[in-house]
Amino acid sequence: MPAVPPTTQRNTYVLIMLALVAGLVVGAASVHLWVASQAMRANDATQESLAVLLTETRAELFQTHARIDALQGQLTVEESTRKGLEASLQQAQAELGLARDQVAFFDQLLPPGPAGSVSIRALDIEQRGPNLHYRVLLMRNSAEELPFKGLMQFVAKGSRQGKAVKIVLQAPQLPGNLVTANVDPLTSGFELNFDQFQRSGGLLSIPDGFLPQTITLNVLEGTRVRVSRTVNVSAAE
């Protein structure tokens, strides 16, 4: 068998080495492409996750803004309501102060009198058809715990059939009720039971044919007159 020339052997060896190098290069390139592909897939998954997270964050941000707007609106309403209540409170306090000043002023004009006394602070009587309408304010200057108990009696002076007469007036009676002709001036009247003051108002019946001229209010305690006041009666309009 003829011997292979050295040059041919060297060329063969070079070809083999080149083939090995080419294989390594191709393998390295394949590995690089696979790694790059995996990285791209991972990057795509990461981007998708980030996109989902961004969408959720934007939704939460929108809800937060909505809650903030609602709270700001509520605060505006509450502030408006608070200012309105403060204004009403200030007005009420001013009116209360004015009322206190007026009470103090009238207390100076109308002193309550000695301890235990009962006074008629106001008395207004006007004729309304067949009746008299009265309004009374009574006050008592006493630190006692027991209330004042007595009677409020209205005595009218006037004329009937051309004669001067004096009559103890009563409240109007319902139709069909009998009224006693002779009224006891010591026991007839409107009951009183109060501590420091009492407002009263109502109607007094005018007997038929009687023309009242003056009305005297007597405040009785038992059979004793504690205080009285007389007013004129104006003719009915």
C-alpha cells in the first residue's frame, strides 16, 4: 500500500480541526439563540405581568380619587351645615341675652315686693261679643317650697236695667248647664296653684242685660284678698 504523503495528512488534520471548530461555533450559536429565546419569553411574561399590575394600580387610583372627591363633598356639606348651626346658635344667644336684659329692666320697673307677696304683673281684659277675654300674669316672691294655692276672682261693676250692680263673673257654660243665680263671692273663682309665676287666659261670660264698666281681679288665699287690680272695660267693636 503506497504511503500517504505528509502534505495530504496535514490537510486532512486541518479539515478535521476546521470541522470541529465549525461545529463548536454552530453549537454556541444555537445555545445563544435558545437562551435569547427564553429571555424574550421571560421578558414577554414580565411585561404582561407589569401590564396587569399597571391596570390594577390605575383602577385603585381611580377609586381612591373617587373616595377623595366624595369625602371633600361631604366635608363641604358638613362645613356648610356647621356654619348654619353656628349662625343659628349665635342668633339664639343674642335673642336670649336681649330677653334677659328686658326681664331685668321690667323687674326693676316692677319690683316683686316683700317676701311672700303675690303681685299681678299684667292684666288685660277686652270684650268679645257676649264674653270678656282676659289675660293675667301673676308672680310670687317666695323661696318657700310649698306652692301658692288660692282663687282668682273677677268682679265686674256696671249697670243692668239702669241700676248699678256688682257681679262675680264666671266662665261661659255649655248649653243646657244650669248656672247658680247667687254666687258666693268667698268661694267662687278660678283655682290657682303655682310656685313663682303663672300665666292665665280665658273667657268670662257677661250676663244678659249687663253692661260692664270695670273689672276687678282679686287674688284670694282662703278668704283673704292678697292682691287686686281694677281695669276699665272698653266697649265691643
